[in-house]
Amino acid sequence: MARTISTEDGRTAIAGVNSGDPERTDLATAVRYLLQLLAEKAPGHTVEVRVPPFGAVQVIEGPRHTRGTPPNVVETDPMTWISLALGRQQWQDAAGDGRILVSGVRADISDLLPLRP
């Protein structure tokens, strides 16, 4: 991620998302802020967490991935990511419903969620 999102800006964006009809900028900032918190909680380069079209981070200590498709990937939509990160939805439920795409033996990041912004 290019810039650090302040706690105040992150919380404001999350409040905007919680309003029910979020602006695109609030959605983007909330996703990026929560990805930033995940990267701070579990630094590393073993698993890539993608939330298109707003952001992606590499997390969890282990082998560094530098080219091509990473062997461990988590991908989900913005609202599912926000719900998971805030503890409003369980990993198993979202995965069971097909709202999380997971590949790789280390891609289950459920033990890192929820985050506490």
C-alpha cells in the first residue's frame, strides 16, 4: 500500500460503510485500512490477501513470493472483507457460501480475524 491510513480516517470510513449505502471512497478506504491492520498484525510475505478492486497485501511470516501468482492467496469482495475483519461474519460461513476464494495450504487466515480497529 502506498500510504498509511490514519486511525481516524479508517474509523470514519468504516462508519460510512456502516451507514448502509457507503460512498465508493468510504468503501475503498475502509478496505485498505483493514488490510493495513492485517499487515501490521501478521507481517510477512507468505499469503496474499486480495480485495479487488481496492487493495491487496502480503502477510504471514515465511517464504517470500516475488513473481507470478503467489502459492497462498485469499480473495474476497469488499463487503465480505469488511464483515470478516470486523467480526460480523465468520470465516467458515463466508467460505462455505463461496464468498472467499482460498488457494494454498497456508491461506486460511481465520485465526487472524477479527481485527480490532
